[in-house]
Amino acid sequence: MAFSGGHVGSQLRHFIYYHLDNNMIRNALFLAERYHAHEPRSLEAQYLISLCHLLNGEMKSALEFSEPAAGRGLHAGCVYVYAQACLDLEKYLEGATALERSKPLWATKNNWNKHSETQRQHLPDAAAVYCLLGKLWQAHKDVNKAVDCYVNSLKLNPFMWDAFTGLCATGVNIRVPNIYDLGPDLRAMINSTPEEADTFTDVLSPTEGALRSNRSAASDPFTVPSSRADPEGTYGSSALWEKFNGSSGMETPGNPNNASGSEDFRIANSVPGPDSASEPPLAPTRKARTIHTMNIDQSGHPPPKMKTTGMRKIKQRTESEEPSAGPIDREPPPAPRVGDRKRTVSGQVAHPQQHPVEPGAPQRRSVRLLSQIKPTTSKFSSTTLTGKDGREVKKIRSTSGKPRTATVGRVVSGNRKPIESSDPDGKEPRAASVPINSGVPPVPKASERTKELVALDALLGLFAKLASGYFSLNRYKCPEAISHLNSLPQEHRETPWVLAQLGRAYFEQAMYTEAAKYFSRIQALAPNRLQDMEIYSTVLWHLKNDVELAHLAHHLLEVDRLSPQAWCALGNSFSHERDHDQAIKCFKRATMLDPEFAYAFTLQGHEYVSNEEFNKALDSYRQGINVDNRHYNAWYGLGTVYDKIGKYEYAEHHFRNAASINPTNAVLICCIGLVLEKTDDFRGALVHYERACSLAPHSVLARFRKARVLMKCQEYNFALADLKILKDIAPNEANVHFLLGKLYKMLHDKPNAIKHFTAALNLDPKAAHFIKDAMDEWEDDDMEDDDMA
């Protein structure tokens, strides 16, 4: 039997999404092939088969199936899949061009707050596309466009974490509190949920709902025509957001005060407006209803009600005497009377029962009798409209929009609000005011909306702390990063990601013992975690903990033998054993597994420097910089190589580049000072050494070099003060005692000079000939000083 109609394609789409939601990618791919074969020209079929190939890791196939629609900008999903495949296949410009070309398809979409356990938006919105576009431009080395895309993505969705981390990677300054602020835009997105937007449509029949929506769209100047309408969201017009929120004078179409939409709403619901004719329009023929639905018309809205008059009620006739003009509501039997009052079903004393009058409906028998009897009072003179038969009625108001109040005389079960009785003289009674909302689904309560806003504010506060910590660490402001991350709640602070950031912060400050504590806690919480474990291996390398380092390397290989982190840990283990050739092989394997892993290129360059293969080291460092231009370790490596080969100008240039990325690293500042010192710029070197000491007061290297330059500048007293501090910081450092001996020798303090020379000899016997020469000769030897340093 041949396939026919579009129902087969619809069923196949349902099956495909079912398997995608259950992470059964191969089944979804098989069904997507059937769907594509059934409707080869369908853009939805092309999108689904390319999406299944993408999720299955088949990037080239995803590119192949999505390219026809993506190249012409016909389907937002196809363009998105095409761009994702281009990002993975390093076709950055092609992917970015396709997204830019198809901007009208996605630029006005915003799926904020539209995803739940029971519904989702399968096409990307503007925030997701901007984030992907930023990644493509960043990979294409166009930082300015990448920054613009990331900013646009965060404006639409502050929880787009990839956009925030990508923005941090570009090196621009960010005001984090401004991103995670519960401002009017986010409140508007929360207030304009799909449920609230569809509140009035849900209570209408499909025909009436379509009629009303079409008429409202025609009169709304902010609504896109139907041929270009966006079915997904309403992002793109701040005025339209305000219209949904009722925040700038443009109420929802149901509000009678809305000059642009109320007329269409009244027409669609056959409810007269303030400017309508004196005669209300005819309503459809009423059908028989039970007592529970007698006050609600077919559209789900209660009919307008009239106030009761002071006229004495006419005794009701039996049902057999009613005319057969058409079906009317059956009135309930009269309740027992007590005095001049009767009781409701719930037993409450109520006013004499009154019934709403629907404009144009067949008159009730009691009404016809009323028209034949002249009233004894003149209370009917207050009415403003006159019907066809001469009876006077109150002017009817629209019941649309916000809950309006109307007067009712009959008390239904559950209404316990006391009602004043009518005046025995026939005066008009004062009836209770209750909202007419029996036919409209309840809108979200204010308390629920408040709770939702409070929860959103709490999440924004949490993300603000996370983002502030990450941004500070990205700018190498490690104390600030630690402060932000430690301010997190306990349950979030004890997560692997936060612990890893804390470990990296201590690692950047050369506080390796503290960093190791955090990484060891990560191993206990998530033993199979691979991210950031290459930093942990370097921490263990600095701590000279060869046992833990070897154990970490073998454990990571067991977790994933094809991960670059595992091979970096193994390379560090070989490097600690001074097997540099094996270490180089491991680092090369890491770069082959992930060519974007800049840290592996840097470690590989360090090993080449240890083997004195400087040309290969330069190539490795340059490859790392090509991957990540802000990877300061690679810039430091280039400066080290040029320093070793005597090209001090190049060395200073690369050291300064590294320091501009990480201005709080005392080692980099010392490296600049060292190059200046070698070029005999002692005053310039002293400035950098003092800055390094202020950044790291406990740094032995910075203070040692500062004291040495002070001695060369013949500022002996300042040098002596720094060396005394240094002796307390590192009492077992032979070079410190040797430099103290030379300083006392210059000050002609022979006893202290011999004392410190002897201490240096005991701490480092291998340097005995240097120390003995210094003790025998009273002349300054700069060459030997440099060798000892």
C-alpha cells in the first residue's frame, strides 16, 4: 500500500523526537532516513536527519544533509546544525556566513522560560545562535565579532555559560554584576510566559480563538504578518514585550482600556464595547444547561448580568405553561422562604433570585409578564438602554480582560460573602461584587509569580558569584577569585568544578600545597573526572611527589586512554624522572588527541628546553600561542628560550607579553627584571624586583634578586635589610647565606662574613670552591655571583 497524505510524516517526526528524547540516537537516525525518503523535499526531514548525524558524531554527514537548506537560509534548524558541523570541521568562516545569512530566521526568537518537563522548543533561539556564532568568529580569530555575539547572547539569556566563558577568553573587561541582574528585561520574560499569553485563547473554541488572534494581529502594529510570523517566541520588539506585560500603557487585548486591541477582542466575543450601538447584538440560541452551567455561554464566558430592581417578584408558573419558542434555561425550584428572604442550596439567606439577561436571547416568561405590569416604583428610569420590546436594560459592559466585578443576586454554593437584603420599600438592593471569571482558567497567582521571581533572583545571585570567581581567575586576580568562590553556599562550594577553580587559583600563586588539597578532594568526589587534572599533575611535579604523580597518571589512563589530560600527567611523571624524551612523546600524543590543547604544547616546549633543543621548543611554544593567544605560559617559554640564546630584546618582549596577560605573577615580573639586569639596566631591574616583592612578599627569588641589584647599586643597607628578611623566610638556602657573606665582606664585617660563608658551605658542599674563593679574596666577583644565582 502506497504512502499518502502528511500523516505518515507527522508520525515519523513524533517517533524521531521520541527516540532523541530517550537518547536512542541510532534508532532516531534510522527513522530520520525513512522520513527523508518519504519527504525528500521537506526541510523538517533534512533538519532531523542532519541533526541525528550530528548527535551520532558523523559531522561530515550532518554537513552534507544540512547544506542545501543552510546554504539558502531556508530552515533555522538546518543552518544551526550546519554551523555546528562547520565548527567541528574547522570551516569557521562558512559556518559563520551561513548563520549571518539566515539571521531573519532566528533573530526574533527567544525560548526563554518555554522549556519544561512536558514541552520544549526544538529549534534554536537567538541566544543559542549568537553563542555558536561567537565561537565560530573566535575560532576564525575575529575577536571583535566574537565579543559582539557573546554580548548579544548574554543579553538574551544570562545563563548561557558558554557565552560568558567565551567572552572571558577574549580578554575584554566585563562587569559581571550587570549581567546577572534581575532587571526589567528578565522580569518581562518571566511575566510573558506562554501560559499567560494563551490565557484568553484557551477558553475559546478553536474557530473563535483563530478569529480573535487573526483580528488582534491585524490591528497590532508590532505583530509580524502571518507570512513571516515567528511561531516560537516574541523576542525582537521591546514594545511587544511591554504589551504582554502591560507596563507601558499597552494592555493585553482583553483589557478594555487598550485602544488597539480591545475592539478586536469585543468583536470576537460578541460583547458590546463602550462605543457600540444602543441595541446589543443578538447572541446565539441558548441551549439547555444544568444549574451549574446556566451562567456561562458557549464560548466559556459568563453573560453580562443586570442589577436587580426593587419590584416585587412575580410568582413563577409551572413548566407546562412556558412557551415553546426555543430552549431556555431551566430555573431551579424556589427555595423555602423565611419572611421576605429565601435560602440557597447551601442554606445561606440570599436576595430574591435573579437571572442574567443575555442580549438578544428569547425573553423569559417572567420578563414578558414584567413588561405587561406597570411598575409601582420609578426605579426603572435609571436604565440607559431600551430593548426592542420597550423594556429598559442597563448598559452592558465588556467582561473581557482583567477580572471585572459584577453584581449578582443569587448566591451559589461556596459563596459565603454576606449580602445585604433588599429594602422593603422597593429600593434597589446592594448586591455583592464578585469577579466574573467562572469561565476563564485561573491565571498564575501573585504568590506563585513572586516565588518564581525570588527563585530567579537567587539563581542570578548564584551565577553572579560563580561568574565573578571565574572572571577574576581568568584575569589572574587569584585572591579575589578565592574570595568569590568561598562565598558560595556549601553545597555548591563542594562541587568538582568549584574545587578545580580554587585549586587553579592557588596553583597560579605557586601555593602548591594548598592547590594539591583541593585537587585531592576532587579525586575523592569525582574519581573519573579528567578536566583540570593536567594542572594537578603539574602541582605534584612541583611538590616532587613522584609516587602520587605516577598513580595519577595510571589512573587517568584507566579512565580514558584517549584523553589529553592522561597523557599530560604521564609526561609530567616521565619529566620528574628526568626522562625527557619519553615525556616529549607523551606530550606529542596529547596534542595529537586534541590539537586545541594549548597546555600540552607548552609542556612539550619545556622538555625541549631541558634537552637544549631550542628551535623545537620555539615551534612548540608558537603552536600553543596559535591555539590560545592568551596562554601566558607559552609566551613565558618563548622569553626563556630567547634569554638562554642571548637575544635579550626578544626575551624582554615576550616576557612583557606574558606579564600583560598575567600581571599578578611575580615570576614573570622577575624575568623582566632579570633581562634588564643582564643589559646593565639596574634601576629598571630594581623597579620590577620591588613590584614582584609587593606581589609576592614571601617569594625567595624576587627578594634575592632585589638584594643582589641593591648591592650592585651600592645600596648596602637596603640590601642587608632584605637579606635578613630572606634569611628568616628561607633559613636553609645556601645562596642566601653566600650573598650575606659577600655583603658583610663589603661592609668590612669579617666575623659575620665568615659566619655566613661557613653556613653556605655546610648547606651546599658542592659549591665549596666558590665559597672558599670568596673567603680568601675581598674583591667582588660578578661572574661567580651570577653562577651562584
